[in-house]
Amino acid sequence: MREVVFRSWKFEVGSELTQKSYQMKSNGSADECVCEYCKNFREQRDSIFPEEIKNLLKELSIDLNKEEEISEYVKLENGLHLYVGNLNFAGKILSGEKFLIGNDGSIHLTEISENFSIAFGERKSSSWSELWFETNIPWVIEAADL
């Protein structure tokens, strides 16, 4: 286990276990789905994550192409689409805010850029943690007006 520091968070990370887990996983959630929303996400996956987050994912040994879940929630008034997803890593959150689910079911996220926010949480009864992200992205594929 080694320590990784990102902004106000400190993590204890099991890099080898995380890497092995991602090597065993053939695809991300968006790759397993045939819906237009997931296709739109796949087309932009490399440009969605800010460089600061890409660097963090490398530190946590996370493969950004193999998200655990991805969901499109709504088309926003500005025309962008709100997506929420998560990525997992072996380890614990040693310090920093853990995500809290509000009374309305929302998760408090930390803004990283104008269209990208994150939160961290630990799985109960497990040595795994989660990085939740929310992003607002344009519609870039040809499809029905969604």
C-alpha cells in the first residue's frame, strides 16, 4: 500500500490489486451498452476527464476506459448532457471529505472544472473505494435529437 495525495484528500492505495482488477475487466460500462447515450460518452471519453483527474487516475492505478457505471441523466438547458459515473480502486480514504448522500438522493461533489466534478466514497465491508464523477458533455454523435 502507498499513499496518494490529491487536493484535500489522502488515500492509501493498493496499486497492484487495482491494476489486476482492471486487467481482468475487458471493457467499461459504456462499452458494454448499445444505447445512444453510452455511445455519445464513448466518443468523448478521452476528452471528458481534465488533465488533473487523468493524473490522479494514474496515481490510483485506475483505467479511465473501464468505468464501473455510467448514466446519462438529463439534457440541460444549455444543450449539454449530464452524465454520472464511477471508477473503483483498492484502498481507503485516509483524510478528506467522503461523499454524503443528501436527503434528496444527491451526492455532494467537488468541482474540478466548469463541467467536471468528483466525490470519493468507501464501499462498506470492503477494501475498495470509489471515485464518483459528474460531467456535462455535448451531443457529438448522429442520432435522434436527444
